[in-house]
Amino acid sequence: MLTCYDCATARLMEQAEIDSLLVGDTYAEVCLGHSTTLPATMDHMVTLAAAVRRGSPTAYLVGDMPYLSYQVCPEEAIRNGGKFMADAGCDCVKIEVDRRLVKTVEAMSAATLPVMAHLGLKPQSIQTTGGYRVQGKRAGDALGIVEDAKMMEDAGAIALLLEAVPVEVAATIAESTELPVIGICSGPHCDGQVLVMHDMLGYGGGHPPRSVKQYAQVHDTFVDAFRAYAKDVATEAFPSVENSIAMDPAELAEFQRALESRHG
């Protein structure tokens, strides 16, 4: 699984036969420049998900429900989740959960909304959890995550996503559930893995999290290309004759006669 936010990139991922695409609220950070995911809105996310679906018609498409689109009440969660399914063509929706949202997952599942339950580090909750920190390092906290995962399965979730939990916790959950488990910064024992596209491509510069393996470094490639373009324009090396459109000689002659007549 990779994050994806636009149609053109989705086409590339479709060609690469990526199994699943996550239209993540990380869009607010990597594309809009915010410091958290909180500014992502339903309009943003549904529009992006629809674009990704057009670019990748066969991948399993996961719509990430943004902050306060599902926490207020189950009815609102169903209504907003339905927009991802009906308007954008998603295969499921992802929400950040713990045991306090069991009733919401139950209600969404009963309303035929497939839910991927996101456990561990929950970026939408960083203001109350103390920031981007590994979750479940202490025994009691680890047990709580394992229990929450079971509650989500019993509530009708169709998949789990574990973010930034110790490898032992992820392994315990993966071994104890029939649900597919996707990991991010949670070790190799999950059934699948997800990365933020910008991190794994080095797109945007900076240093990626420790959990990320960079498969390309496009930052320097992009900067070099932009710099070369600016230089060519400044020195009039671009556009050249090959990059320009010339009139048909007969049309050009008529055009010139018309100009001469006008200025007569």
C-alpha cells in the first residue's frame, strides 16, 4: 500500500501493480504544507479519492476519513463515510480508533461501510497524546492496543492498520486476528505495509522517518530540472525552433499581406 493524492500518480501506481492505495489525510502535510493532518477536510479528501480512482481503477482504494468527520457521532460517520464510497468509488474507509469508538465502528459496519481500523499512533490525536511518538512501549499500553484490535474485529472492522507500535505488539495482533493487518513503522510481521509516497521517493527533501526506506531520491532531480529550465529561458535557449510552431508558408504570406494592408 502507498499513499496517493492525484490521478497522474495513481496511473503510475496502477502500472506498477501496487495492490492498495491510501488517499491519506497526510495530504494536508505533504501537499498543503501544514504541520499536522488536521486541516484536511471532507471536500479535500473525497475529491482526491475520486481522482485517484480515475487513475487506478483496479487497486484496492482506501479513503482516509479526516479529523472530526467521524468522531462526533455514528450518524455523521456513516454519512461522511458514504461519500467516500458512493462519490469517490472507495473500497473502504479508514478511521483512527480506540475502544471509545467501538460503537461507531459497529454502526458503520451495520450500514455496509467497510472500515479499516487505525490503531497505535493516531496523527489526528497528537494534541492529546504528546506528539508523534511510538505507542505501546509499556506493557500495559501494549496490552491495551491488543485488546482494542480485538474489539475492532468484533465490531465489524474489515482490516487493521498499526502505526508506530513495537514489533512484538504488531506480531501478537497479526497472529491473533483473521483480519488483514497493514503496518507502518510496526515491523515485518504485518500482512502488508504502507508508506507515504513522498517519504519513499525523497520528494520534498528532508530526512524521512527511521521506518522509511527510500526507493528513489527525486528531490535533487526535480530541483536540477527546474534550475535548468529557468536557465534556458533566461538565456533564450528555450524555446528553440523545435519547440515552436510555424505557420504554413501560404498562410504566413496571407497573414503578412493582411498586416501590410491594415497598416497601409
